[in-house]
Amino acid sequence: MLRLPALLFLMLVAGPATAAAQAYPTRTVRFIIPFGPASASDITARLFVDRLTARWGKPVVVENRPGGDGLVAIGAFTGANDDHTLLFGPVGTFAVHPYEYDKLPHSAELDLLPISSVSTIVLAFSTPASLGLGSLGDFVALARAQPGKLNAAAASGNADFLLFGFLKSSGLQVAKVPYRDILQAPNDLAEGRIQALMTSLAVVQPQMQAGRVTVLAVTGRRRAPTAPEIPTVVETGYPALEMDSVVGLFGPRGMALEPRERVAREIAAVLDPVIRQRLEATGQIADVRGPSEFAAAIAEQRAKLAAIAAVLGIKSAP
């Protein structure tokens, strides 16, 4: 049994820490975004920012730091070293960095602590409508029949890994067409200059609705709410192409679990039908998970990318 002085000491020590944890945030919170204004991540972040500001009574602001394949944003985030400065963006943007750079200025495991997933970007495998293909199997058959004659492109990050890892593991000889701006690719796809494109559904949806592009499948576990007629890759018989492209919020190195869990609960609390509908309009599906579940989703994606990198013969940076 604790004596009274010892008990008072423990109460004095624990009291301020508990109060500080419950008080988070105590000042302005910044969401650093690795893309510019009006990007999908920017739009998504701002949907939550407005509601969190009202709920917390503290300003929550978006700071756009595009460039450097996401490294500019990560540098600003890690450089702040502040638990009120958080990183917001797709896991796929960061998870492929070890395979794209020989050396990185940060450790993803130590410097990017999972707080909450927010949404899943719907990735789509698309072809020109002029090809008249009805399924992924049709595309595979066409590529096998015409080795080296087809062109393909993908958004940078996990979409690029996913598509070209699949093509190589399937023994398909399809040329890779790089794009500085992937938003130019859907028009080239519609015109038949490329024959396959892996990118977000939102990017190709206007061309799909115009009847110029056919979306053969989506890569996630679920069909897209805005296009429920499009099957998943698993439903079409190609589970190797399955990947959920998760978007979420990260805290800095050393940020305690309790405030991360608190922020995750608050994000879940403000998620309403309006946000869900707006996410769907930008080719996303609401997907809010706390730190441990988000960490598991990240680990799953990293394992998938590691397997693809092995197929592609790409080594990870130390």
C-alpha cells in the first residue's frame, strides 16, 4: 500500500501528463500536403480541416509543399519536429521511396508514425475504347499476341510499381511511357497513343463517361461507389493486381500513442455523409482506421511493394 506522500507524488506527476494528453491540440495544427492546391489529397485534407477546426476550437491549416516526389513535404514535416505539424497524403507516395532513391534523409518507420487512415484512392486499369476490350483477360491476350507493340503508363508511386510489376511477372512485353504530368495520359489513352493506363479512377472518369476510355477493373478490395459496374481485379481473376491505395495522416518521431489515437477518434467523429459523398466524387472511398490498423495497412502495402520490387529487380535503399 502506497504511503500518502508517495501517492501525492504520483498524482502530481501523472496529473499534468494526463491533462496535456487530453488537451491536444493546444494550438494551431498544420497538415503538410505533398501536392498542390486542388489535388485530391488537398481537397480531402480540407474536408476534415474545417470540421476539426470547429470541433477543437483551434485552427487547423493546410500547408501545400509539392515537389521532389513528396520529399519536400516530408522534409518540412520532419524538420518541424512538432507534434502539431502532421503529414497528410497517400501511403504509396512514401512507400516506394526506398526503391526510387539510393539514400533517404528520413526513416519511414521512425519519422512517419501512423495516426489515422482517411480514405482509399480507387486505382483503375484503363484501355482505349477503340480497342474494344471487355476484360483484363482480353488485354493480357492482346499483349501476349503483340509483344513489344503496346504502350503503357502509370501514375508515379504504387500505381507504377503495380502495373509494371504485373506486366513483367506475366511475361508481357509492353513499353513504358513516362509522364511528367500524368493528367496528360488519359487523353493519349483515348487517342490510342498508349494502350493501358494505371491511375486513379477520378483521372480517367471524364474520358470513360465520354465513351472514349474503357475501365477494365479497379485494384481495391471493393468496387467504386461511383462506378459499381466496374469489377475488381480479383473478380476478373488477377489478384496480383490487388492493392488498396490508402491516404492518411502521420505524426512525427516520438509523438505519443495517446494523442495519435485521440486525433484518429476525432477524424472518425467528423466523418459524415457529406464528406463520404465528396470523397467519392474525387475517386476515393472513406476509410478511417486508427494508428494500429493504419500501421497494419501500411505494413501490408510495403510487403506488396517489396515483392513487386523483387520481380522488377529493384533493391531497397538502406
